[in-house]
Amino acid sequence: MIFKAVTNGIEVSAEPAFSPERSAPDENRYFWTYTITLTNRGQAQAQLISRHWEIIDETGTRQSVDGPGVVGEQPVLAPGAHFRYTSGVPLATPSGMMSGHYRMQAGDGSLFNIDIPAFSLDSPHAIRIVN
């Protein structure tokens, strides 16, 4: 499933995937990869400066992650350009969710945030109760 958000002309799409080969459910280790695509649908250039993630497991345990750029880069997005990267996240529970924002810098030097859509991290080991 692909999750999308658009803020200030920048579209962010997120596609999470459970990674069974990097998980060990019997040891309470679950791992997901997620692919993010940023597309500049606006009229002005923007550079990704930093990231902020909120990661919540199924027990409600929350961790925040902040840092410069993404995967060691601070990409510049000209109008119409896109940037894609893949990263990963471990959890101690079979499901969770992630959300956050990127800090961007416009061509004139002003800073603004763009939303990262909230997306679920669901493994085949998650228990689902349907009424």
C-alpha cells in the first residue's frame, strides 16, 4: 500500500514492506523497509535539510528520530524532479506506525516543513480482531 501527503507543492509517498529475512519473531524482532518518494509538484526549487520521524509500536511505545538529510543526502528538488530512497526500521512488536516531517529550504533561503504521511507497519505476525 502507498501512503501520500502533499504540502507546499511537495508530494511525499511512502511504501512500507515487512522484511521477513531481517526479522526474528521468536526473539521479538520485526523489521520493515520503507521507500519514500519526494516529488516537487510546485514552481520553485526546494532542498531537503533534515528529517523528523515519530515511530510508535503496537504497545504505544514512541521513539523520535531526528537528523540531517536522508540516507546521507540532502537532495535538491527542482520543479518536476523527484528523489527516492529506501530505509528501514526495527520494532519489538509485530505492528506499529510511522509519521513525521521533512524540513525543507526554499530557493530564497526560507525554511518550511512538509508532512510525511502516517503509514502502518504490519507484519504477518500481527493479530487482527475483526468484529
